[in-house]
Amino acid sequence: MKEIYLAGGCFWGVEHFFKGVDGVSEAVSGYANGNTENPSYQEVYTDTTGFAETVRVVYDPEKVSLRTLLDLFFMIIDPLSLNRQGEDAGTRYRTGVYYLEPTDRAIIEEAFAKVEKRLGQKIVTELEPLRNFYPAEDYHQEYLDKNPGGYCHLPLRAFKYLRLWQDIALFLADEEDEVARMADISALIASRMGFFWTGFYRVIGEQLVLGPFQGEAACLRIGYGRGVCGTAWKERRTIVVPDVEQFPGHIACSSLSRSEIVVPVFDSNQNVTAVLDIDSDRLAEFDSTDAAWLELIVGLV
């Protein structure tokens, strides 16, 4: 078993999130890298002890890699926000990755570089060896299990997406057929998330051709650069549309569609081979949380 220490704002939600990761055997809320011994929550809360609310994550590297844990960590934090996550502010809520084994540093640096490349700027998340760690008081441990309606700064949809992503990966296993993988991904997203329409369009020649989907009958073909799907293909990026009526050139396959997200699918050569198209019958259904998780999911195609 190995350990990594992750500071991501209020430890209640971070602990609960990582407890749900397959391969993680233990997630413990505590205080890390401060300048006193055995601090209490009340002391840490003053922001005078130097401690950050941190979760000790114990994991089996045969089941989940450090790279995957770091990818998931950056899915649930804002690495550009200094000493603040959500509504929580103070140095105790700073973000950080603290390691025990020096050999882990190169992997962590690689994860940091990956995030900075995606964001186009340097992140403020700390990267340091672990100097000290003290478990938090008992009432902080498994707080959201004990208080299901308790405060959590993480978007609740992140917990649903974590389970969905893991189940999709497990369900698809070693299936090699791309269309079969698309079919089950569509079905699992639709059944778990309850969106109005979920499906894939495949790149065939200069058109997107309807692939496996869940929902009402849809447009059979979409041209390059046309509508939200064609634009996501052309621009090679995820597009979130809060109101489809406001998107120039929107193709109305269904009058019930109100908002939409389209995520490109890339092959190993970074060519777009398909797009995942999801529609909602409600305005502003999708945001950056959906975009990040769905990009991770389409990587399984």
C-alpha cells in the first residue's frame, strides 16, 4: 500500500470523494505541513498554525495509480485559487499535494505540468514533501457519511460522475469494438444522469454520422462546422451551450432540447473520430464540472 496527502479545501468533501475511488483503502481527514504539534481544529481555524486541511489517501498501486489519483484530484479543485476553495477562504484551505516517497515527485510534477498546459498558466497548488500530518478529531472523520445533508464545497454531480466513470471503465473491460463501447457509454450516462438525449456522432468523411444513442430519433448526419456538434469537431474542443436558441447555426433535431454539451473524441494521433452529444430539456444544465468529467469518460471510447 502507498500514501499520498491531498489538500483540496474543506476536507469533508475531499475525504468522501476519495473514499469512493476504487483501489483506495483509507481516506483520513487531518492537518498537514504546519508548524506546531497536535493542533486542534480550533487552532487550525485561526490560520496561525500553518496547517492545511488535508486528506491522507492510502491506496493499492496495483488497482489505482498515483497518476489517476492526481487526475481525479485536479478534477475537484480549482488550482488557480489561492487560499480559497468554494466559499471557504484562508490558508488552511489552500490546495497542495504532499508526498512521502521522493520517487513520487516526478509523477506529481508531470501531473502539475499537464494541468498548467491545459489551463495555460501556472497553478498555485503546493507541491512539497510531507513534513507532518495529524488526523483531525473523530467528529470530522466520515463527516458526510454521518451527516448526509452536511456542507460540502464539491459539486454533488462530481460524486455521481466518479461512480459513473469507474463503472464505465469496469463494464467495458477489454471490449475492442468502438461502436459497442459507444453504445454502452451512451446507455450508462443516460441511465445514471437522466439527460434528455445522449449519444455519439461518428466522423465519416466530411460528415458526422449518427451512432449509438439514447433518446428520441435524431439528425442522421451533420456537416463539418455545422451546429454545436460540427463546431466542436472543427474547433477540437468541448462546447457548453446554456441556451441552444442562442447558438448561431444551431440544428434543432428536437424542439425539446434547451441546453447542450458536445465533447470531441480523439484517437491516439489526436484526430477527432467522433463527438459525444448530450442534450437537456432544461436551460443551463451543463457547466465546467460536466465538461471535465465527460472529457475523461470519452477517453474510454
